[in-house]
Amino acid sequence: MILDLFFPNRCIECNRIIDPDLLVCGLCFEQIHFTHFEYSSDDVIKEKCRLFFPVENTFGLMKFEQDGLSRKLIHELKYKNRENVGKTLANWTIERLDFKDESPDILVSVPLHPKKLKERGYNQLHLFTETLSKFYEIPFDHDLIQRNHYSKAQALKDKKHRLEAVNPFSLSKPISGKHILLIDDVFTTGNTVSSIAWEILNAGNNKVSVMVMAVDV
């Protein structure tokens, strides 16, 4: 196409011209540090989650490193209007993830506040989640969890809003007897997934597993 001729797709790391459906060239792809975690095995995500709530299984695709390519990929996805990054990360996940006999019932991604969603134009987790849903034939629900408060830098919050942030999520409808796979972009402290997990667990006889694009190890 004419646009490809004048504006060719380039590797987000080294700027080398690459195929239109790729994010990085072959050489830079080798720089991505995948975790090689097994969904049903113990890993650093499961260890951290268990400090806060009873978790079934966990999976993290990449190691989130300060100066690594994984950080740049997440940044492109969230802040550079590159929603397609989510689909590529989902395909990389599909190549590495086998649920075996422990498939979840529903895929649920961490929501954005409506104001943040309007600002960004898309939830960076939706295309990732939908791609996994199609491949594994597991339904997704983008509306199950709602974010109650618009988040901003913690230092800018007054005391009232810091207290509100203690319970920033809620369920939009009843749910019981389901195994929910909760999906987020980066796992750091585990506070976000823990807040949502307890809403799901307290709603009924549910189970929660966690998947992230990258884990800060």
C-alpha cells in the first residue's frame, strides 16, 4: 500500500523496517525476557497473591524491567495509542499458555474509570482479553467489575479521596460458582488484583486466578 511505502512499520526498539503486523524485529525479539511460568505451578505472582487472597492459578508473560523492552511494549500499548500491541501480546501468551484441565469460566480485565477510558479512547486490556477469549473459547465480561473512583497521583489526593481508594472496585451484577481469570497489564504490589479478587470472592462461591502481561520481579 502507498502508506506502507511512505510510512513503513518500524521496530519499536531499533527502528528497523519490519512487516506491518509485527512490533519488533527478530533481533530485538530475542531481548524480551519471557517468564516461562506455568499456569498451574507456583511462581512469584502466586506467592505475592497468596499474601492477600486465596488464588487458584497465575500466569505472567514477561518480566517487567526498568530499561527492558517489555516496559516499552506496555508503554506503547497504554500511552502511544497502539492498541494492537495487546493482540500481539495475546498471541505470544497463546504460544506459551496451556490451561490443561484448569480453564477458567470467564475472562475479566481490570477496568478503567469511565473518565480515564474517555481520555485514552480504549482499555489497553480489552483486545488482549478478547483475543485470548476467541482462541481458548472462554467468554469474557468487560462489565462485571467497575472502577468507582477516578485515580490520580497519590500525592495529589486529599485525605477523603485516599480513604475512598480503599475500595475502588465493585461488582456490577451478582456472580456465584464461577472461576474468574482476572487480567491486568503489570503486576507490582498486587494491590489492584487483590481489591478486585475480594469483591469476586465475597460475592459467592467463586474462585480467582490471575494473568498479567508483565510481572515486576
